[in-house]
Amino acid sequence: GPDRVLMIVRDLSENQLALARVRELAYTDEATGLPNREYLFAELQKITDVQRLKEGRAAVICLQVGQFDDHGYALNSSQQDDVLRQLATRMTGHLRGSNDEDISDYERLSIAARTDYRRFCVVLPSIESGEDAEAVVQRVIKDLEQPVSLATRTITVSAAGGLALFPQDGIDASSLFENATVAMEDARNDPSAPYKFHSGTVRLRTLQRQDLEVELKLALEQKQYALNFLPIVPADNSLPTTMEALLRWPDTILGTQSTRKIVRVAERTGLILAIGEWVLTHACEQFQRWRREGLSATRLAVNLSAQELVSDNIVERVARILDSTGTHPQDVDLEIKEHMLFREALREYAICRQFRDLGVRIVVDDYGIGACSLAHLSQSPIGAIKIDNTFVTNLVDSERDRAACAAAIAVGKELGVDVIAEGVETEQQAQILSELGCQYLQGFLFAEPMNDDLALDYLTASCKRRSGGVN
């Protein structure tokens, strides 16, 4: 009747909780529990909108931690997730002040997110100056690089950071994040700088790298690359036993580019495989010319980058080039960086064993700076180690560097492999290394990098000295 009211009541709390849960999952990184990239961008855009109205300042810090491994042994996915969780907890604990530190207001208001596999981002919504952001990135990197304890082992990771400031480095979420990432990549390529600010200089370098990528591709198509050769000699005389091939690019506009720079850009663009095949092919062809002339180089050394070593069918491709140029595998050294064995040991050890079975000798380059232990080296099928030139430079005056060289030589003797010291520039350095028991030397004391013609003259003169019995 008219005095009655029918009411339908629906309990929406369960639906609201479900929607909240869906939203939480959509904006949360499953492995770490941190906000994810989508949440970060949404919040960062709100922050830039507010600070634009207030004419305030904000900062974005992008961070990347290095490869997860335990002295050369790769961690499984569960262990990697454990490391990520600990790093995330450590980072947020610092920013929230749970470590009983004197944490600033802008740190307590910060947003920390995981944006990629080994990448994190911290947003500081309100700062007074760039120094505020710099203080934060210093402390966060220090925290991230502390040892991480797992169930059965302890590991360490490295970290690099990049900073972008609102408004000078970007006025929206996308540009700030991009520019902080650019600065982070710049820091990753500079071992002396754990973090870098985005700046006009960094942007210029980015544009230069983009230009370089285009020029590298054209140089390959137009056959602009060249090889230089640097001899390796026995410590008891200066007659070469090996010629190492070095990639050079004598570009008239950009200037002669170093091998390190070419390799770094070529790896990023995927050109490294084609360039690497060009280097090996032309080095082998030159080596065969020397052999036909009856000259004295007994071995050829060629560098192999990290990307090449783990590329598909690398052993078969090298074997094909050696066969097509008539080069015996037993005459070839492939030099790989020490850190390459340290980082992805299982896969790379297997590839190195295949090279050994082929007859090619593996030489560990830059030995002493990659933290590869004697135990791990003893498991890898290497034929020689090459002491990094940083230990040779101050060998005469530094007891520490002398001890490092002595230790490396002792490792070589223990493993039964040859030891080569690179970067030898003075007679005094050569004498000390010889007294320590180093078998082979390389450096400007004996010769500077030579083009084909100069290398031919050098080997011809060496051959005459050898036949004449003159050292």
C-alpha cells in the first residue's frame, strides 16, 4: 500500500575490494611488490603538472643494477627474484627512513618503482636543487651495491644511475624518464662515474652516437674499415711470435675511431657480427700473405666481443672463415675479455670448449680486472691470459701493481698456460715482467699499431734479424 516502501540494498563493498585489487595488480610489479612502470608514469605526470603550476622542481633517477651472478655461476630465476626483492626492500627502506637515517622530506615523499628487468626508478616530487637529487642517488647506489645474502651464498651487484631534473631536462613524464635513462646509459659506459646528470653534453653525445651508428653501417657497405697489427714478442727477445689484428676506421669526418668505441656502438646496433666477420676474414687473408712471403709471425690474434661469443653458430662461422682463407685453427688466438667468462660462465665455457676442440686457442684479455678466480679459470678451456695494462703502467713504482702482475703470472703457471703482459712501454717494465716470469710482452716498446704495409716491413726486418741471429 501507499504506506509501505520497497528498498533493494546491494552490498558493494566486495566489488569495490575486487576492483581495488585489480587496480593494485595492474600497477604493481609482481616480483618485488614495487609500483610498476605504468604507475610511475601516471604519478610522474601528475607531479609535473603540479610543479608546473607551482614553478617548482622535481627529479627523476633511473637506476640499473649489473648482472646477477656468483663468481661466474649464473643464478636461477628464483634466486634472481630473491635478489630483486632484497634490492627493492633496501631501496624503499632507505627512502622511507627505516634505517634510522636522517631522511629528508623529499625522500619520504618519493616514489620508487621497478621499470624493467634490472632497472628501477625513483621520483622525487619536490626538491630545492640538483644537489638534493645527487645526495639521494649517491646513497641509493651505495645501498644497492652492498652484498646480497641468499640461502647458500652472498653476491654483490654494481649499479649505475642517471638523473633528469624538472623543468630543465623535461616538462612531462615521458621526456624526464627518457632523459634520465640517457644519463644512466652514459654512466654505465663510464666506469669512473656511478651516476650522471642529463645535460646538453649528454644529449650531444646521444646525437653523436646516432650519427656514428649510421656512419658505421655505411663504412661496412663501402669497405672503409682497416686493420692495424700489434706484435706480441717473447720476453727474452723482441722477435714477434703473434700479430694481433686491431680494427680501425679512418673516417675523414669523424676522425679515426678507437676499436672500443666502434665495438660499443656496433654491439648496440647489431652490426658487430658483420664487422667481426669482416675483421676475422681480412686478418686471416693478411696472415696468409705473410706466410706466402715466408715471414715470421707464427700466430694470428683476433678479438671477439661479448655479443659475438654468444651469437648463434659462432664456432661454425669462425671455422668457415678459417677454411675459406686456408688458415689453420692451430695458428689462431681468439681474445675474449675476462668479464665475459665471469658473467655468463656456463654458456661461454661451453663455447670456449668448442673452440678448443676446433684447435683455436682462447686468450683471456684484460686479466686482473674482471674478478675471475683461479677456480673458475681452471674450469675454462683457455690457452693464455693477458695481464691488463692498468697493472703494467705503474709497475716500476707501485708495489701493489707489481704484486698483481706476480699473482697473475703465478696463476698462469698454475694453469699451465702462457702469460702475456700488454701495455709495455719501457725497458724497465719489460725487465721486471721478465724477472717475474712473464713469457710474452706487447706494447709500444716493441712497435706501435701498424697498417698492412708497415706490418709487412716490420715482419720482413724481424725475419732478417732472426736469420742473422740478432735479437
